[in-house]
Amino acid sequence: MSPEYAVIGKSVPRIDSPVKATGEAKYFSDMTMPGLLIASLVRSPHPHARIVNIDSRAAERLPGVKAVITGKDTLGVKIGPLRSSRDRQVICLDKVRFIGDCVAAVAAVDADIAEEAAELVKVDYELLPAVFDPEEALKQDAPKLHDHARDNISMRRYWNLGDVDKGFKEADYVREDNFTTAPNMHGYLETDGCIAQCDIDGKYTLWVTTQVPFYLRRDLAMVLDIPYTRVRVIKVHVGGGFGGKTELFDFHLAAAVLARRTGHPVKYTQTKREEFLAGLRRIPTRIWLKTGVKKDGTIMAQESKILTDGGAYTSVGPVTIYNHGLAHMLPYRVPNFRHQALRVYTNNPVSGPKRGHGQIQVRFAIESQLDMIAEKLGIDATDIRLKNALRPGDVTLSKLRIGTSGLQDAILTCRQLSGWVQKRGQRRGVRGVGMGCGGFACGPRTAALSDSSAIIKINEDGGAVVLSGASDIGQGINTLLAQITAEVLGLTVGDVTVVAADTDTTPYDPGTYGSRVTFYAGNACKRAAEQVRGILAGVAAQKLEVKPEDLEFRNRWVFARKAPDRRVSFAELVRTAQVSDSKGVIFGSATYYPDGVEWPDPQNSYVGNISGAYSFSAQVAEVEVDAETGHYKLARMTLGDDCGYPLNPMSAEGQVEGSVSNGQGELMYEDIVTKAGEVRNPGYTDYKMPRVQDTPQMHTVHIETNDPNGPYGAKEVGEGFIVSTTGAISCALHDATGVWVKDLPITAEKLFWAMKQAKEKK
Amino acid sequence: MSPEYAVIGKSVPRIDSPVKATGEAKYFSDMTMPGLLIASLVRSPHPHARIVNIDSRAAERLPGVKAVITGKDTLGVKIGPLRSSRDRQVICLDKVRFIGDCVAAVAAVDADIAEEAAELVKVDYELLPAVFDPEEALKQDAPKLHDHARDNISMRRYWNLGDVDKGFKEADYVREDNFTTAPNMHGYLETDGCIAQCDIDGKYTLWVTTQVPFYLRRDLAMVLDIPYTRVRVIKVHVGGGFGGKTELFDFHLAAAVLARRTGHPVKYTQTKREEFLAGLRRIPTRIWLKTGVKKDGTIMAQESKILTDGGAYTSVGPVTIYNHGLAHMLPYRVPNFRHQALRVYTNNPVSGPKRGHGQIQVRFAIESQLDMIAEKLGIDATDIRLKNALRPGDVTLSKLRIGTSGLQDAILTCRQLSGWVQKRGQRRGVRGVGMGCGGFACGPRTAALSDSSAIIKINEDGGAVVLSGASDIGQGINTLLAQITAEVLGLTVGDVTVVAADTDTTPYDPGTYGSRVTFYAGNACKRAAEQVRGILAGVAAQKLEVKPEDLEFRNRWVFARKAPDRRVSFAELVRTAQVSDSKGVIFGSATYYPDGVEWPDPQNSYVGNISGAYSFSAQVAEVEVDAETGHYKLARMTLGDDCGYPLNPMSAEGQVEGSVSNGQGELMYEDIVTKAGEVRNPGYTDYKMPRVQDTPQMHTVHIETNDPNGPYGAKEVGEGFIVSTTGAISCALHDATGVWVKDLPITAEKLFWAMKQAKEKK
């Protein structure tokens, strides 16, 4: 299956590994500049209040303080990452809506003074009644957060595809279950922040740890009401993103305004506590799920109602809520589907995107329920998945066009490698195995400009420079771009420099989210490299008297495929081309957007093929449970990953393992405990995540499907893999204990009580 | 003549004026970084010596010193800006050849410690006999500087075109004169220097005040023996260049090696004294010149022998020595020409390029001699120039193809505006006027890659970003690139961001020298912008149902030329194009090199058309002389400038005035006084340059010839104008005093003695 590549498909070490491993890499917090000031933000201690007055005189008098700003120093533009979610003044003018909402900011010569000054800013609040539960928020007499939403509904979506009632009628078995999932954090080590600078021309430059430099430029230009040419956003090394660093936050605007006000560069570094308060969290959900199947396990219909707590603002809600529906369309064939999702405003922290965005919650519910159904019908859990799996060529109810799918292969592979047959159904309260499956889009079309683009320029000595807007946030896209360029041009990875993610110097790319980057930016880069190869092939053809299409580029040589001694070195060829009058400096540029892809139609149950390809995954989790205490351990994961073709197997495996670790945390431990809008565990002392010693053995198998739309056959692997992890563990726990816990996270305590209750029932 | 442009031809303020005027602009010396070290260089106090031993132990022991390196820590690669001038190890290994030659370098935590450490480096020298006069150096028993040049000849060139002997035979009047010119400095306010950094991957990044970032990358890669991908050179704001910052110097290599050695960024800032010792200087010349004319002033033949003191190394000598010959080909018709030039090694500081490179010396001689001839024949000095002036369509003896020439127009304009007829020939020892003329190539073809290139990308909101390798060193090319882009796309200058002169992020450009930048980089930028306009015109044509060629782009609108209400805003058009499947992100890229231009053939008297166009200038200088003391004042300059078409008249005028000021200094004051290889006036206290109060009234008239090869008709204006200044002043002094001083600079003292001698002769 896998073609003979020179660089692609090899486990090339990340090109940024040396600087990161040695600590040499400069993150924004390492950076300094002459005259750098430090910013601190003043945040609301109340979940809901009107701002009556802000007195900043005491703060301004503190020696070392250079400026204090409030919402009145901004234009008060309401912002949100999508056109339909612009409901937030990131620095509040009139009202605060959650504990942590920003009301003012100070800049001072050092962090101590800045913090002290922030405390000296006196804010008079008129307290307002608050609401913290989405069901409560829907009641007629509930406190209202926003004028534009008197019902506190932030977003509402319906899907109705096929004939659901008929489907349930034709089913042999129908069941309904309720599931809940908790809010959780992205858990990156590097907290958020930036350095902002504003020159005398009013041009802002931001050095940011972000996933979306071009969106940041767009949104900063919007809130400052200036053209894009006046904003430059430079992504520096990012210490983790996972969806959390995907929009304009209060501190970006505050640092920009403070920089303009003072004429100095201003740095803001979020504390871990602030991140828990004011960062984005995984949206907590309440899911009612109904599924009907034939006796043989064939799914006939599915219906769900999902109520989510969006917190005080909508953030990327339009995508989140679409993804709730989308999660039913992959990875199984569902012939009839009805769905209602409601995102509700509350005075809790804001919910936003996180790896497996909007889908992981639903997949947990569906995978758990599918095992319940299989058990009831006496079908093996892997067989029911095999039966319903989407096949190549399938078109889903919502018109997703499945080009390639390795799901059945992944299920079979995992079943075999995990020792499924021997281990499944022992039910000794000690060990259990469970399977979860998932599918994921390789980059959705959003309402915003979704294209990736790339420019490649060739150095005079034959090296290549890739200019790409893509954002490497640790997932390794820069290395892949180097590999792709090297493969096309017959160079080595070391011959390629990647310049990326700077809105002034690199071409447009929407950013790192939705598992789009390899697919989009990789394809753009491949096309640009092919353009360069085309130019050079023309020159080489003349020089070697060979047809351009008979030339091969490999190992820094260009030669006739059938007569390899007719050859010229790449460097020599570049020199020849550059001094020829017709060519000159060699470069290529390309933009990529997949054909036949559309933003799903909201008027028609979101029907539309949102992506150029879909990845699939199957996972078998093996757990060890202490039946007396409920403590359990995730012992082993067998991972079948259809990412099309792994351009860098080591890197792909890292993504797979990272997804599993994230999903494990989400299923086993992670929960932002909030009381009356106040986060009670705002730090890693009390917020539990998996550590090295909690990490299971993992065995990854790449299922190669070589998608024709992907660059060298590749599909996504960065995000999709997480959606099948929670289901696999949930099902394994049931296999071990016979009980279901339908409320994430499944802590030892919950499992203990569930087992106790089950025992008492018997 | 001048077309109706919206942005071109307007005196747009420089886009970098605000940051420069407020002091906000960051020059390399303003920059700081975590862990920055300061470098100091150890320079030879001897003009010629063998390095016996270097003991750096005392320096290394000094607290705060991080590293000491010598030539042995380098590969000892011999370097030079051209292939035929690679005769210099910038950090000496065996031998020093002038006072200031670098032998070692230290890096320390601050400048004081670095300087102290440099003094502690103990170098044992074996002194060698030295030679300081080029004629002495040619003698058989002279000390030899280089093994490869046992005759101390660095470069030797002959031209022989037409039949010179016949020409002189047919002449009615022939005369011979000897002229000499002094070495002088560029006189930039910002001394040279850089910051170098080397990461763990061995990638070097240099922030440099330079005119030639791509050449620096090339040469640093060569001396470090690494590929270009391992070197990134970023030009920062430059505080003056004028030819002085055009090659790899000792400190670039030293900073790079120290950065690699220490793992820290290393900054080196040259002192003004070091600049006089170790920087490049204007090459001093001895010129023997013979010209034969008909009675009516028509030049029949010219012959010259030029002996120059190149100093210890060759630098850009191959170009300098070519330019000596070239200076005879412009701006007059010369039908027969013979020429010999000799560049000699001496133990003086190194001679390199400076504004008017290699030509200003010759032009001073020719213009002075032409006035002597005119006086002898009783022809007005302006008439003899008119008669011999190159006309459009002329092809010179050396095959320079003169497309456009406004020289006759410039002469007539200056004659009229200066009040020539009233003022000339009064000879009262008080006032005098003189004319000088010149011509200049718009960028020569050199042996190296001469193309400029540009990439333009369009922001999502309709702004434009130009990526250009061109180096703005204060001449304002960034502003011109913004104007050109704005003109092509119908935008304003503020809509355009220019990113320039960074070898990683911007496309290739050889740099700022030879007055090539507007012509080459401007044309590349124009082509790239036209490519963008072509893409957008296609989209607009479809949208507006108009043929693409009938569309006009102006004032941020695109409309049908004949039906302006059929229109779409540029921003709206960009949005339409970007979301169309066929276009996506919009960019254009282009490379420019003029057709039919060649590196002149050294085998055939340097015959060849070296440039795509030639600019011309005429100047009338008016001087006021104190006949008793010889003190004189340059009162007024009338300046006729054929730069084709002034893209930015204010900026062009600035270049003209800057050239005049430079030329004035060169004629009146500037002289590096060297005794036995030691510079005796290494600083602005003793080295005299024109100050504001010395600056004449200047009146500039742009003669528009609209060269078809230039971008919007533009030819060069940055450098060529200087070559006619010295002649004009020299002739004006003669007009006032009746004496000739043939030895630059014409100081008051020299003039006094010349007048005294003339008086005594009578």
C-alpha cells in the first residue's frame, strides 16, 4: 500500500526538538525588550454585577505604575470568534457576568507593582442575582445575563434527517439513557499571555502563544477598529493549546491598549488560577440519548437532546453546537436522526473549544449506550461496531462523503492485538476490556476564510524556505511541512527552513483547530513545492534533454528516471535556473481548499459535506479495578488509527498517545468544581490530571487508507483520536464491574457507589 | 509628459519617518535580548607583521569574560565580495596587513569588561617591512603583502576601444593633466555592528546594519562552511550606508563564532575610531588624463592611466576598477578610448565602495579638464557639454545602450535657472559658477545573482503586504514599494505593509548598491502587484460583467473605466475572490532582471550593456571665494536631475541633495590623513565634513524622460547624482579664481597656495 517515499513516512525527529529539549526555545515569557512593562488584570470577584464606578487614582499614584485602563478606554466592541457569537466586551463596560470577567488593567515597571496596583483599583459593583445551572437559567424568572437573550439561550439547534419515528418503529430494540459530562481544562503547562507593542504609527505587534494568529489579527483589528495592516501577530513557541488558545481574550486587548497608552511594550502572563477562572473550559453537557436497533444490531434511528452550560458568553458556540450533532454522524451508519441542542448562558466561566470539540461528550454517551444495547442483544461489542461502521464511499445522512475509511480494519486489528476474545466478558470485578470508535473531519469549513496557503522560495545554494501561516503548537506541523517540501523537491529535511505563523511575513492560514492543519497546510505546501518542481523540471529537461515528466527529484539530484546518469545536482540546477533570463529567483505559491466542501446548511439540519476527508479510529481499553474501593487503573490501550497515511509515524503516534492521555483524564479525573460560579480547584494541586505513572501501555497501529485528497494520503490525527477514548474506557469499566457510570468523570468514588448500589440491588 | 497617477509621483512622506523622527525606531544598538554579551575586537597596532603567538589566558581569567577567539577558531576561509577578490581572512591567522586588522575577539557580560579583556589579549608579532605608497609598492624590492601577488598588484585592467591614436591625430587640440583624489569616509552617523545568535541546531541569526543581507548570508555561510538555510540575516534600521556596509567584516564572523561558542547572543558595536581604521574608505587615485577635441569642442579621443591605493585587501575591487573605465563612457560621446587601471596593495586601510563608486574621481578629472579645453578653445563650458552629451538611442563605445537621456535638457535648464550667462566668467576672485555633468547605470550586472524579487499577499480585509528582499538604508525604497503597490492596485500607501530585507522571510535581492534598488526591486514589486491585479481583475470582470482590460483600480475601488458606477470596492472584491473555490488566498510573486543586460566582457575591454537604463545629471555650482585667504563657500547649486520619472519627488530631491552634500564634502574637506599606515584623524573632531551651515542653497529640477524600462518610467537617483558635483565645484572655483587645483580635496589652504603661485607667476 505505502509508496516508496524518501522522506515522507519516516519518523523524522521534530525540527524544533533541539531548541525545546535544551530550553533554548524562547516562549513569550522568556522574551524581553527595552522598556518592557508588566500588565496585571483586575477581575470581577462577583458572578453577576453592574459596574457602578471604577476609581483608579490610588493605583495610578503607586510609584512604578505607568497606566491604568478600564472598559471606557476601549471602543466596547462586542467580539466573538464567529459572526454569530459576538456577545462579549472582553473588558467589561457596564456589567460583569462571571467571576473573572475583566474590568480594568494596569501596566507597571514590574510584576509586583502591577499586582499591587491591580488590587488598588477600586470597583463599585451593584450585585445582581446570578444563575449557575442551565436548567435554572431556562426558567422564566431566572436572572438574565444578556439583553439580546431574554430566555438565556445562547444557541439553539435542531436536526431532523430521515424519518426518526419510522426508524424507531422498525427497530427491534430501543433504549434511552441520560449522560452528563463535566467541565474541564486543556491542561497546558504554559499559561496564556502575550507581549504587545504599539509604534507611533499606531501599528500593533503582538508576540503571542496562540493557535490562531490570523484570527487574532482579525479580531484585534475589529475591537480596535483599525485595518489589518495595523496589526501584526507573531506566534512564538506555544507550550500547549488543545483548543484553549483560539480566540481574542481580555489580556490581548488590555496589553494592546496599555502599549498604545504608554508607548512601551507590555507583557501579560496569566497565572494558573486566572486560567481556571477566565480561560475557556470544555463545555459541560446533559445528554438524553435514544437509539433503536434491529436484532442484529443494525442502528435504525437515533435521537438526542443536549443541554449545555455555555457560561457567560458564547465563544465558539456555533461550532460546538454543530459538533454535538456531527458526533452522531460519525463513525456509524445512522439512517434516521433527530437532535436538539441548547446552549444556555449562566454566570459560570465561559465554555469554549477543546480537543474533540463538542463531540467527545456525545461519543462517550453513544459508545456506552451501544455496549448496553449489544449486551442486551447478546452481540459482541466489536461485532456491533463492525456492522454499523461507515465504509468507503458511504454518504452519511448529513451528506458527509466518506472517501476512505479504515474503521472496520481498525476494529479487527484492535480486537486481535488486544486479546479481546480472551479478555472480554470475564466480569471478575478486576479486569475488563472495552472498545470505543470514532470518526473525525479533517478540518471543517467554517464561516470564516478556511484556506491555507504557502509560499516556497529557493535559496541561491539550493535550500528551500517555506513560508506558511500554519501554527505549530507542538503538534509538529513545521516538521511535516519540511518533510513534504523535501519529498517533492528531492531534498533532505535539513535543507528546508520553515517560517511560520506571522501575519505579516507568512501567507494566510486560519490556524490550528478542527484537526485541519496537516490536511490544509500540508496540501498548500505540497502544491507550492510542486510549482517549484515544475519550474525546475523545465530547466532540467532542457539541460538534460529529457522530458520534464520523466525526471525524478531525489537525494539532492535531478535525473532521468530511466537513465539516472543523466543528472544534475539540485543546487546546480537552481543556479542554472536563477541566472537564466527567463526564470530568475525561484518560488512557488499556492492556496488550498478542498473541492466540494461546504459550511453545512443551518436551514436544512446542517446537511453538507464539511470536510475533504474523514479519519477513523478504534481503541480497546483495558482496565484493572479494585472492586472494594472503586480505584482503578487504565492498564493498556490498543489503538487503531486510520490517519490515511502517517507522514511521520513517530509524530502521528505522539498525537495518538496525547489524545489518549487527554481522553483518559477527561474520563477518569478532570472536573472543574464550581460553587456559585466560583472555581474551587483552580490549580493542579486540586485539579487532577493523568501523570506519567497513570499512563497506560499503548500500542498504536496505523491503518493506511491513503486518502486521495490528503497530502501524500494523510488525514487528520491530532484531534479525532480522543473521541473514541472515553467510550472505550467506560465500556471496559462496565466489562470489569458490570455497572455503568453515566456521569463524567468516572472517579473511583462514583464507581465505588455504583458498584455498591448494584450489589445492594442483587 | 507625466501620466495621471494616483500615488506615484506624489511626495508621500516616508513610511518610516514617524518611528525615526520620534526615536522609536530600533537600531541594532537599541536591541537587547536575554543573556546578551558584548564583543570587543583585538586589532593589530602594526601595519605589517607576522602573528607569532596569541596568549589569551589573562583575558579569559577576567571575571565576566565568556569567550576569547582568534583566527584559529575560524576555518580561515579567504573571503571577498566577488569571486575574484577573495584574498582576506577577516580574522587573521598568520599575518596582519594594516593597522586595525583583526586578530582576536572577546565576549563578556558588559562593554567595559569586553574592552579590558581585549587589551589583556597578548599578541606577539614579528614586525615586517611595510609599504604605504602605491608607486613604492610597485617597485621590485617593495615589501610584499600577499603570496598570490608578488608584484603587489591587486587588480589590473585595460580598455582599448576604437582607434585612439587616430583620434588624437585627428584632434585639433590635445591636452594631458594629472589629478589626484584623497581617501575619505562614508560618514554615516551609525557605526557598523551587529547582534549574532546561534541556536543549538547551529542556525545563526544576525541582526545587522547592512546594505546587503543576502550577500552577508552567502559570505557567512561560506566562511562557516554551512548551507544558507543555517544562516538568517535580518537587516534592521540602518543609520546610513553609502556603500560602506556592503560586505562581510571581521565583526560579523567574530560575533557569530562567539555566539556559537557561548550559546549567548553577542553584540558588537564599532567605535568611530575603529570605523576609520577597519572600515572601508573611498579609494584614493592618481589619474593621468589625455583628451583630444576638434576646434568646435567635439571629443575625438580620450586616454587615461589610473593608479589606485587599494590598501591591504581587494574588497569590491573588480567593480571599482571597472567603474574607473565606465566613468569615461558616460555622459559624453567618446569615439576612441584607451585606459589602464592598476589597483595596488599597500599596508593602508582597505579601500571599498562609496556612493559614486570608482567614478567620482574620474568625473572630477574629466569635468575639470573639459573646462580647461573649453577655455582654451573659447567655447562656453555649457556649450561643450551640450555638444558632446549622449542622446537617446546612442550606443557608447563600450556598447552601453542609452534608451533615454535628459542630459541636454538638464544642461539647458541649469544654465538658465542658475543665471549662468550673467554670472559666468566674471573672474573677480569672489564669485564663480561651474558646471558638471554625469551619467550613471541603474544597477550593474555583477557576476553574482543580480535579480530582485517580490511577493505580495493580500490581507483578508483588502490590505496588501509586500515581501521584498530590498534593503532600505534610509533612501526610502520601502516607501516606493508601498507607492508602487498602491498605484497598481488602486490602494493608498497606508494600505500597504512592507516587510523587507530578511533572508528567511523575504525573497532574494542582492542589496542596496550601484543605484539598482528602485529599478530592480521596484520593477519586481510592480510585476508582482500586476499579477495580483490580474487575478482580481478576472474576478471583478465576472462580477461586474466587464472585460478585465476595461477595469480601473483606483481609490480602493475597481470599476469599469467607461461606466464608473459599475464598481466593487477593493475589499469586497478580495473577499469575493478569497471565498471562490478557484482563487483562495490572493498573492503574486515576481522576479525582475532587465533584458539584454550583461556583465561586461573582461576579454574585450569590458564591452557590454551593463544596465537597463542610464540616468543623467547636470549641476551648476556657485562659489564665493575669499581671495586673500582661500577660504570659500559653496553658495548655491542648481541641479538638473534626469531620474526618468520621480516616483516620489520629495524623496528624489532628498537623494539629489544628499549626493550634493556628499560630493561637496569630498571636494572641499574630506581626507583621511594617514602616516605610515596610521589614521591620524579617526573621528569627526579632526575629519571634516560639511555641516548644516556649510550646505548651499539647492534648487532641484527633475527632468522627466520616462524610461520605458523603469518602473513607472523611473531611473536611478540615489547614487549617480554625486558624480557631477565635484566637477561643478572645481570648475566654479576656477571661474572665480582662474586657478586649478587638481588634487582633492580642494581645501582653503590648497586654493590659497594655488592663487598665490598664480599671482607670483604673473
